[in-house]
Amino acid sequence: MTFAVLAAAAAAFALMQSLLTPVLPTIQQDLHTSTGTVTWVLTAWLLAASVATPLMGRVADIIGKDRTLIVALAAIAIGCLVAALAPSIGVLIAARVLQGLGAAVFPVSFGIIRDEFPPDRVASAIGTMAAVIATGSGIGIVLAGPIVGWLDWRWLFWIPLAVVTVVGLLAWRVVPASPVRSPGRINIVSAILLAGWLVALLLPLSKGAVWGWSSGRTLGSLALAAALLAGWMFAELRSAEPLIDMRMMRLPAVWTTNLAALLFGAAMFGVFAFLPQLMQVPAASGYGFGATVSEAGLLMAPLLVMMAIFGSLSGPLTRWVSNKAQLLWGSAMGTLACLTLALAHDQKWTVSLAGAVFGIGLGLIYSSMINLIVQSVPRHQTGAASGMNTNIRTIGASIGTALVSAIVTGHPGANGLPAESGYTLSFLLLAAASAAAFAVALLVPGRASATAEVSEPAGTPALAEA
């Protein structure tokens, strides 16, 4: 029952990652905004999730994982309510920030599994949870079409509101209280610096085409991002209670897997966000299919099916195919799929086939990354390490989404539609990110050490409970 509730909570939050991607053009028209601005419906969510994941993880140390799970679900529910009633794009973006605070669902769920499950079942349970998250991340693309077709895009928030409310009530009744809590403080300075450098980086990436890439505003924002990043890393290294344990990053299997997560996160969300938009470009443009939201979802269905199948098979496959090999194969398939989308997106069958190949890669990568991390750190740091991997992947997704948005909107075509060259260049960039993830995966140690020791700051014995 505990696992079922955790899986439902994780799936509900993962669903919010992709549920809106096929309907961004519809929201843009309904709320009378621009392509660049409506993309912040995704970017703001990712940004909030990037900050909330480590911050709420520390809250979980103090008040307990069970209570933090309920707080995270409440944030998602309130965000859905505000979004469903949003009268403008600004309010909708603010609502998405609220929803992003629910990102604590992922690391808290991993931590509860570690606390409640027998040690010999932790790795398989985490792998299964990773498959649930991967499937939930994609299923929203398919569900969005029928919901919008039969009802309205606002029901993309009313329905999750009902589901999350039920899951929250079940979590309150079923999930046991955390056996260990760690009194301490929340590192607000680190949280502000983390949010600061992400905003300073993402804003010029998304607005560079409008501001001018060599303008003082763009270069100044990027310089500010670099300064805030350096300040954040310095503060984290000196903190007795860091949001993200930089010392853990020194482990070879951890930093290589996390770097691969950063790169593939950018590729994954770039595809999720802009492949449905490519399909919905009117056929009169000369390259789009003019698909409805539902038709775009059906064309994306092969991606979802393959991701669900191979995400579920990833764990059992480790008997014959190592997690490192799965990470390599997944990155290679992601590269091939993105190259196909860049160079051969003129037929529906080629797009669906490329999506299926990308889905296989996603299924293999999601579970293999989490298991590589779990096998590489001491048992008491499983929750913190898996949460950090999720957070870094989310940061990569933020950067990837902002970059692709800037490229697509920076290549205007006829009738105000994006030019085909914008999509071609974007998918080539995503292919490069996947290829870089493959190169990094080559550096992952062949055998992760499950007994690796990471020095822990004095006075924080339960830091990893995040």
C-alpha cells in the first residue's frame, strides 16, 4: 500500500511535466501571449522544481518525510486550482511555480522506500519507481489531446487537482511516520543563490533572440549567473547543512552519472516540449502536419509505449546488461532519434519511429541512472543522492527547454510561424546533448562501489535523509 501511494504521487507529479507541452499553442492563443512567453509555463515549473527538490528535502529531515510528502502534494493541488482559474499568462506561470514546489515528491518517495523496505528490495523498488516516473512523464502528452478535445485546456488542471487530492488523503492515512528526523535549519541563503543563478541563466537563454545575443542585457545576465553560481558552490562547500552535498559529487560514479543526467535532461525535455509543437504546425508551412492536439498525442504514443516497456525491463535486464551499458545504449538511441527528427521529419511514420527509439532510450536511462547512483553511495545517503540526480536532470531540462525555445522563436518564418530551420537546428542541438551524454557515460566506472564513503559535515548525521 505504501508503494502504491508513493507511485501514484510520483506519477501525478510526473504527469505535470508533460501534460501541457502539446497544448502550449492553444494556451498561447487563448491567453493572447507570445511563443517565447508561453514557454515559461514549462520553464517556470522546471525552475521551481530545481530549487524545491533540495530545499524540501531538507524540510523532510526536520518535519519527517511523510509530512513533507503531504505538503508537496498540497502545493501541487493549490497550484492546479490557481492554474485552472488563471485569467492571464502571468497568473498561470505563477501557478506553475506553485506546482513545481511539489518536486519533493521524488526524493521523499525514494527516502521512504529506503526507510520502509527491506535492504535487498530497495534497489528494485527504486528502479520500479523510476519506471513509473518515466511513464508518467510521457503519458501526459497522450492524455492532453482527448482532455482538451472533449473539455478545455483548463481541465488539464481540474483533473489532476482531483487526483492529487485523493492521493494526498491516502498518503495521510497509509504512509508511515518517518523513523528518523534530524533537527536543523534550512539553508535559505543557498536556496536564494540557487534560484538566482538559474533565473539569471535561463532568462537570457530564453530572451536572447529578442534582446540580442551580444547585447549588454544578455551578457550582463550571463555574467551575473556565473557569479551567483560560483557564490552558490562556495556557500554549499562551506555550509554545515548544504542543500546539495558537493562532497558526494567527488565520487566517480556520482559525478559522471549526474553530468549525463544534466545533458540528457536537456534532450528529453526539448523533445517533450517541441516535438508536439512541430507536429501541430500547419501543413501550409511546408513542413508541419497540421495535427490537432489529439493527433499529436497519438503520434507521440510510440515514444510513451516504448518508454514504459523498457523502463520496466531495465531492472531485470541488469542480470545480463549492466546499468552503465544501459546508460550508453539509451544515450546512443537518444542521439539517433534526435538526428532523425532534425533531418527527416517530413513524414509522420519517421517522426513516430524516431519517437519510439527515443522512448527506448529514455526507459533504459531513467532506471539505470538511479541504480548507478544507489549502488555508488553508502546506504544512508541513498535518498540524498537520488534526489540530487533528479534535481540535476531538472536543471538540465530547464536549460534545454530555454535554449530550444530561443532557437525556435529566433527563426521566424512566413505568417508568423516558426521557420523549419529553427526546429532542425534545435533537434541537432538536442542530438549533440545526447551524444555528449554518451561520451560522459563512457567515464562511468564499470563497477560502482556500494560502500563508497563520503565525508559528512559534523553535526549533520541525517543530512542524507533528504
